[in-house]
Amino acid sequence: MVTKSDIRAAADRIAGHVVRTPVLMSAGLWDRPVALKLEQLQVTGSFKPRGAFNTLLSCKVPDAGVVAASGGNHGAAVAHAARALGHRARIFVPEIAGPSKIALIERSGAELTVVPGEYADAAQMAARLAEEQGALQIHAYDAPATIAGQGTVMAEWEAQGLTADTVLIAVGGGGLIAGALAWLQTARKVVAVEPGTCNTLGRALTAGEPVDVPVSGVAANALGARRIGQACFDLARAQDIAVVTVTDPAIIEAQRALWQSHRLLVEPAGACALAALLSGAYRPEPGESVAVLVCGGNIAPDPAFD
């Protein structure tokens, strides 16, 4: 289990390798002010370098280097961290990763393999290569060092003065929200937001254990894990957190709202948590203050947002 001490140690370890992302109090997105943590402004365009750097800096990396499977953002983060620290990196992504994320990984100098299918297919190939060649596999979401690194987002946000009663966080494999739950414990209400087309956490909580789910939709290249991570599942069940789902049109509308209100360009996954608020999938109580974690921005500009 990841502890607050683990997250504090991770924050010290990755200092100087990641940036302290800003917080915006938005008065124009909803009918009351909403605090936004702009993690799409992180190095490589998402929160993922936090976990990647923490992993690489907390273990001995073999001569064979590192291997990672990713929907795109984790791969870009591992590639960046590996290059910064002088390690060879091989990244496997599914073909749905999208051109902007694939190009980002290619620019890092990592060896990239695009795999037919989904994230799970890329993960199988990465695991096989790591075993065959003795490389270090950096899991995208279900590993203690990854989760501790992602937990530094919430530690940093609280240090920046977070006062909201409730925090909305998008869920794919669950590394980000697991880190948040490990840091917050029960100090604030955490709401997990999932696309209805890849709702791994909600389905797992209903089933009583992680289960495979179909993956599709506009956010699948970032939130398209086929099965929730065990660590996230255990934390979510222990803390009995709320889970809501949002539609693809709601996600797209939240993307547009962020662009039109604040000129913030985010990918669908980055707008997923906000979509719950704007669409009414999550309805706060009167007087309940809300914060939203904007987790990624790796997408090409779309003129339709204007």
C-alpha cells in the first residue's frame, strides 16, 4: 500500500524533473467557482512524468533499459524520463494512440512499436520483451512507485491552497486516482469519473473485483485500460468513493468549454472529469465546493472549438 510518506519521498525525488503546475479558479465554466489543477501543462503534456521519474530514480535500471506499454501519455513520459536520465527506452502503444501522442514519443528518441488493438495488447508485448531481455518494465498505473509519483499531484495541489470539499478525477487504469486517494485518505470527497465506454472502476466495484471491460470512445487512447488496477480498486473500495460515468458528447463539450472560456487545449481524457460537472452526471450539494483535475493535453488543435 502506498503511504503519504511514500508520496513525500517521491516529491523530493522528482523535484527538478517535473514542473509545479498552476491552479486556476474558474468563475465562468459552471454556476459557481471551480478550482482547476492544470496538469496538462506538465512536462510531456500530462501528469505521467511524475510516476515515470519516481520509478526510474528509485531503482537500479538494468543495462537493457526500460520498457513501457501505454495509450500514449505514459509512453511519452517514460521516453522523456529515460532520455533525461540516460537510459534506453522501448515503448509499445496501440494504434488508437493517435498521431499527436505517437509523434511526441518519436521525438523523444525512444524505440517505438505501434501495436494493432488496444492498450492491453501493447502491454502483453511489452511484458514479453521485458522478460526476454531483462529490461525494467514501468507499469502505467498498477505499481507502487508509479502510484506514489502520481500522488504528488494531490500533495502539490494541497500545498497550493486547495480548499474544495470534493475533487473530481478521471479514471483509466487508476494510477492517478490511486495516488490521490493514498494522499487524501478521507480528508476530502473524491469522485471518480469514467467514460461510459470504458468504465473499469465502476464495473469492478459492482462485480466485487477487477474485471475486463470493452474499450471504445473518444478518450480510449488515454483512459482505455481494459481492467482497473488492483491497487486503485482496493483503495476505492476501502474508501467507498463515488463513481460516475460520462458520455462522449459530454466530454467533447467539456473540451470545448475549457477552450472557449480559458483557451485551455486538452485531450478528451483531460476534459473527462469536468464533463461530469457540466453534464450533471455529478450534482454537488448546495454549498459544496468542487475542484477538477485536468490531467492531459496531448491533442492537436481543433478549429471546431472556436
